[in-house]
Amino acid sequence: MSKNKREQVISHLSYLRQELREMHLGIKEDDLFPEPGEIRGLMAQFEALLELVEGNTRIQSNSEAA
């Protein structure tokens, strides 16, 4: 994985981790569940991260097959 993509993945994971922590604390301390839009936003972020990682994996797999 290139250094730039690795940094992007680390950045995405850090952001998602922080968002999930905040949601967890809200549920645990205040019994407040996140808004559906917040959850959809996080799911979209996970999808983007997955595409970033899978895109790189597909490229490596194709180059290894050659």
C-alpha cells in the first residue's frame, strides 16, 4: 500500500473511531441514541474506506497474477 493511501486509511480509521466513541458515550451516559443520519454517515465512511482498501488490493492482485 502506498504511503499516501496508508495515511488516508489511518485518517479514516481515526475519524471513525472518534465518532463511534462519541456515540458509545452518548448511549452509555445519557441513554441517547444517535440520529439515523449520523449512523448513515458513518456507514458511508466505512464504505469509502473499504473501497480504498479493496481498490488497492485488487491492483496488487492483478499485478501479482501477471
